[in-house]
Amino acid sequence: MDENIMLASHLRNLAETLNLDPFQITVDDIISHLKYHPHKEKIIEQIRSQQRGIPYEYQLGAICWWLGKCKHLQFIDTKPDFPYLSKIKNIRYPDIYAIFRNKSTDFTCFIQIKVNNKLRLKLSKNYIESLKKYPLLKDYPLLIAWKYKEFWLLFDINTFITDKGNVNVEFGEAMKANLMSVLVGDFSFKGFKEGIECYYAIEPIDYSMDDIRTRKIKKFRGRLVDISISDPITGNTIPISAPIFYLLPYLGEWEPFERTTKSCIISGEQNKFQISLFAYQALIFGTLFQASIFNEYVNWKNILKSKKFIFSMEDIVMLIHEYRKKNMGFEYSLLKYKPSIKNPCLGDY
């Protein structure tokens, strides 16, 4: 029996034994019941993967729909209630059928998801040939969506097929052919500039600031009087909005600080390094962070079905404009980013 089927079967049996939903089961529950199971580590990793929002085709689907240029998205079910019938031997099915709005025309394609956290993606000749046996691929191109850690790359499989008929491409080279911006509508932007502070201010109620400053009092009651982001040099200050709240950990490299004024204790973090993000990463990171706050797992399939995203792409664009006007960073290019390696499926970018 195939090992993946064995793992899935055991998960169902385990869930029934514990009277738990397989998506809600905790790692601790699994560890306690799988002490001597030969596939213990793989089962634990499978559960953790579910908690992170796998299967990844739904995460990519959510990204494509959220960015706005995708007009049709269809997941290809290779295990429907009634199995497919085919006399084509060793056929493989792509994961997604999609239509994107490219300039003034529609771009129709199939997408195959590959998750690989190594810096090189390898696809064998037999694997590629089995994919290309799918009949509809005679009419439309096949794109590879490579998820490498927190990055998504999208490129025409024919871009990197060698003379031997296989694919053996490094991450940096694949990035040069990335269609996430041109086709899907992604863009990159910078986060907070160095020196920006995120803080909250507490005003003591029952003790004086002198007692607190001298460390005579370690515990006290207080009220929150401010929670903001500011530039200590210019004095510009902006209240923390919902998108920023969920994205703060990813918009800089933060170092904690604490100081006092005549009336308040100010506690917060200062950005030590300006970093860059892709727009789709804002969706992923913000969604995962919100889920971690409420101790939930991310179900990208349900998010996509309901179209209830944590925030819209327009929210991110507005946020970027607002903080850039305040000279707090957030530079980005409206022209987005273009591949330096041509993909055979597209003409001029």
C-alpha cells in the first residue's frame, strides 16, 4: 500500500479513536497515541502541515484571487466520487486551471504546484512527460508554481526544460523568470525604515512615576493612553490600524525598548533594518499571524470559498501610501517587477 495512503488512513482511524476532527487534532494528542508507531514523525509533520494551511494549491489560489488579476480559478480533482477514465498510460493531472487578465487579453493556463525548500528544483523527464499527456495541455501552457519557504515562483515549465527533457533549475535562476507580478498582479514594497518605533504608553493610576522610575514599585495598575507608530526624528505619528497590527512582525527587524516620561511608561520596539516584502506575503503572513493569536489553523480552502480575506489588496496599497506620505518607508514601484528571462508562453512583458 502506498505510504501516503497508509498515513491518511491512520489519521482517520486516530481521529475516530479520539473522537476528534482530523483538522483539529493536536500534536500532543498524536504523540501520546503514537509512541511506537513506525510513521510517528511523518504523521506529526502531516498534522502540522494541515495546521499551517496545506494543501498549498489552495494557498496559491487564495493569492491569485486576492491579487485581483485572476478571473477564473478551477482546482482539478484527480480523486472525484467517480474516478476518471483514461486509456492514456502514466498520465498525471495538473493542480489548477486558471485564466488571468493579461493586458487586454485573457491568458489561460494550467498550474502544477511544487513545494521544495531546497535551492534547486528537479523534475524528471518521465514526470514532465506524464504531465504533458494530459489532453488539454495541447491547447494551453503548463506553469510550475514553486513554493520555496516563504516565496512563490511561477514560470512556464518549457522555460527550463533541458536537452535531456528534465528540469534542473536553481532558485535564483527561476526567480529571473518569475511571472507572479506580470501574470498574477504581485508587486514588492519596502517596510518601515530604520529607527521607526512601535509603542504603547501606560499611565499609572495608583502610584507616581517617581516611585516606578526608582524601582520602588514593580506592580501597579495603569491605563492605556496611546498605541502608535512614530518617527522619533520627525515626530510623525500614526495610530496602529488592523492591517499593520497583523503585519508588524514582518515589516522590520525589531528591538525592544522601554523608557519613561513625566506621566507614562512607554514600551515598544524600534526597527533596526528595513526589509522588503511581496504583496502576496502580506496576505500569507497576516493570515497566519491572526490565526496564531486565536490558536487556530489556516484553512485556505474555506478562505477562498468564502472570499473572506483578512484584508484586501487595496488595504495594503492604501497602507503603503499612508506610511510613505509620513516618510516612514514603504517605497514600492507601481511598475511592479518584470522577468529578465523570457517565458515561451508569453510575448513581450
